[in-house]
Amino acid sequence: MAKPVENTSIDFEQVVVLITEARNRVYSKANAELVILYFNIGKIVSEKVSAGNWGDGTVNDLAAYITKKQPLLKGFNRRGLYRMKQFYEVYSDPEILKLINVEHDNPIVSTPVTQLEGVDIKLIKFVSTLLTQIPWSSHLHLLSKTKRIEERLFYIYLAIKEKLSVRELERQLNSATFERTMLGNKFSTAVTSKLPAGIFKDPYIFEFLALPEIHSENDLQQALIKNLQNFILEMGKGFTYMGSEYRLQVGNKDYYTDLLFYHRDLQCMVLFELKIEEFQPEFLGKLNFYLEALDRDVKRPHENPSIGVLLCKGKDEEVVEYALSRNISPALIADYETKLIDKKLLAEKLHQLSEIFYRNEN
């Protein structure tokens, strides 16, 4: 009797999964040790330079000494040592410790905190439970491309939460995700409390679409679908794609939405409607109609009310504020751009928006 053929592919895949998980643990541990090593070296260099014991020449001598003793090591040249110094000084700033609550952070890696000598216990926890969770290459991008403490913390938490690769984090930095998220938060807080903070952005940046300046709504929709992975990265990895041209039947008519997603953390559907022109108040009526239909006919009992996002090619903030002031459904009107925009322009826009709502409140 012939022996039955076993399906070995499942067994083989289990072995590969075990190898991958072990490699990831080893990498996480090695990265944690490396980050703590650089923090400690930065501490020594910073304290010696601050005390006047070391000058630039001494740092050069240290780099040469390390190269002589450990010729195969990389990253310990003059520039690398000053980066470690900056790394220590940035994250040992007392102001940064006021903004964090390490007691509620769940470390992904386990690191011996005793390796950090002569450091405040809260700073030890911050370094060992947060800073060690992202690779050194990501830290280098943060040091060179961010200025404010709040901005650095924002990207650290974002990188940890969404497991961003170095390249993905670099893209978030280049597209000014911090400023755009703050703009989205500022507007939703001032206009309505229905939207959760830290989820939506304004504007959204679609430089990966390579669209011409003049394009149709269908061009935009099809380009987003073809670049769905980049679109979800731009939105945030909590989004799951449900479909385009999603059919809603109301009465005897069929209606089709643009792009429908589900957000796992918010436990609700999020509808993106696309407009290639400046926001007009009447756009909200159609969006609210779709949200009502989704909540009545598609939403499940345990899910939260659906959220609508109108992506427009420009908007007048005061017109948007008037339009949303009596809007019942949770909604956001956001710009979209097909090219990266200057962070200074976003900062100015945030300032202008603050002035609008300050005038309205007074």
C-alpha cells in the first residue's frame, strides 16, 4: 500500500516563521544594546565637553583611538561621536521628561536599565522602553529633521505604534506628518469634538501618485487604488480597505461612494470622498447622506458611527468652519496635495487657523 503524501509546505512554513521570529528578537535586542551604548557614549562626550575638559581635538583623538583599537567598528568617527552627544543631550533635556509618562508605556524589548549609570530613573525608563524600540538610523533622521521636543516624541510614538521602517519614517518626516496631524487636530477640536485626535491629517500628501496638475476625480481615485499601500501608509496603518465605488441602495436608487475603509482602533467605517475643486458647502450634504446610509444599512451594532473625510483641492478655512458648525455627522474637510509642501507653509497655515478660531471665540 502506497504511503500517503504529506503536505510538507505547512511544516516548512512553520520552521521559517520560527527562524524569522528569532531573528527579529535578536535584532531588537541588538538594537536596544546599540541605542543604550550610543546614549552612554554621548553622555560621556557631552559632560566632558560641557565641563571644558574636552575640545574638538580631543573628540577627534577619541575617534582615532577607537578606530585603532576596534578597526572593524563603523560609526565611531568624529561625526558619529557628535551625533551620540546630540542624541544624549536631546533626550536628557528635563523638558522632554515632563511630556512623557513611562509608567504606562509597554516596552517591546527587555533591556537591562542598569547599563545607564548616573541617570535619572525616569530617563532610564524612557531610554530603555521607548528609544530602544526604533533603530539608530531612524534616530539619525529624527535628530536631523526635527527641532521641537513635541515633534520628536510624536514621530517616536508613531514609529513604534505603526512599526515604521526607516524609509517609511523618513517619508513621514519629509511630508511633515506632524504639522499636518496638528492641523487636523486643531480644526477638529475647534469645530467639533466628534473626531478623535491624532488620526486624521490636513492636508494629505499624495506625491507618490505622479499625477499631473490638472486631473479628474476618476484619475485621482484610480491612482489612489493603484497605490493603495502608499495611500494607507499616508493615512495610517489602522485603516483597512473595504472598496471603491461601494454601492449604497436607498429607496429605489443606487449610490456609489468613492473610497471606503474600516479603522480597527476606532471600530468604525471611514469614507473618503474626492473632489478636485475647492470645498463648497453643498459637498457636505452628499457626504452626510452617505454616512447616514452606511450607519443605517452597513454598520454593525457593536461599531461606532461612520466618519467622513472630504478631500478637496483647496478650501477656505472660514467657509469650512461655518459649514461644519452645525454639522451633525463626524466629518473632516481636508486639502490634498500631489507634491511635497514646505513645512514652513504648514506652520503658517496652523498659525492662521489658530487666529481664525481665536477671533471667533472672542
